[in-house]
Amino acid sequence: MATLALVRHGQSQWNLENRFTGWIDVPLTDLGRQEAERAGRALQASGLHFDRAYTSALSRAQDTLRIILEVLGQPELATERDQALNERHYGALQGLNKAETAEKYGKEQVHIWRRSYDVPPPEGESLKDTAARTLPYFRAKIVADLRAGHNVIVAAHGNSLRSIVMELDHLTREQVLELNLDTGVPIVYEFGDDGAIISKKILKP
């Protein structure tokens, strides 16, 4: 049996400022660091111990993972970082305030960019595009570890993790658009020896 924990990074500075962040490397806020600590404590209370760790190329996810592993007493755990797990690239919208962007382009257009499955913002990625780079990496690396019986933790981003949850939960394109992942809240899957999901828990504080 193997366990997979997915954790969206804690609140970032641009989450706080209501900006499109994407691949821009912005730090966690004090609240974001507290959320990471709470995630670590929730995983610790569940008695989890990890064999492998994965995160994105962005510091907000890396710092979230570092804090969690420190709480778990596993600060030296081998970790792979890869931009395949990066947040969706918001292209020309990156750095812009979401409310101001709605005023500039119109609320309806911005809603389409944010919530459609396959319509990207200018120079950016749709959720479909994000899944196209995240899922091959997930299958090749993380699923392989799980099949080998390893417990894995992944600290990444709202949209890269939505892609993974979409695959694990067999969500439709319509269903995944309604999926929202809270910052710093672990989602834990347990897998049987045959690779089937036995249970799913959301460890809300």
C-alpha cells in the first residue's frame, strides 16, 4: 500500500494582492507559512512518513514543502523539483490585479480565461495545456513511485494539482472547473497493492 499527499502551497504575496501569479516567483506571506506549518501538523497527526517528495520550480511551493518536512522531522528527504508541476502560465495577465484585469478586458472574457478548460489567456496556458505538461510527469515519476510502494508528497499549485486530481478522481472537463483547492490543505490518497485508490481524505484544520 502507498500514500500520496497533495498540498497546494500556502498563501503567496500575490494571492494576498489578488494578482495573477502564474510562473512569477513570489514569496509566501506570513499566513502562507502558517498554513504550511498547519499542513505539516495535520500530516503528522495522521501518522504519515514520506519516502519521496516532489515540488515545482517556484519558491512558494518549495518553501511550503520545506516547512512541512521540517514539521514532520524529515528535512533531508530527497526532493525533485520540476517546472512540469508549476502553476498554470497566465501569460500577459501575470502580475495584473484580477479586478483591474476584469475592468480592462471585461468580466465575461476574464471569467472565460480563468474558468474554461481549453481557452488560454493571451500568451498563456489553459487548464488543458497545464494538464498536458503536468500529467505525463505525474505518470512517469510519481505514479511509478507509488507503484513501488513509496509514500509520496507533492507540494505544487492550484492548477497543476487540479490536473492531477482530475485524473485520480476521473473528473469530467465540466467537473474540474468547479474544483477549488484550498491553500495549505493536504489531500491524502491511499492506494492498494493493485494501484486502485482505497481512500481519499482532505485534512482541513
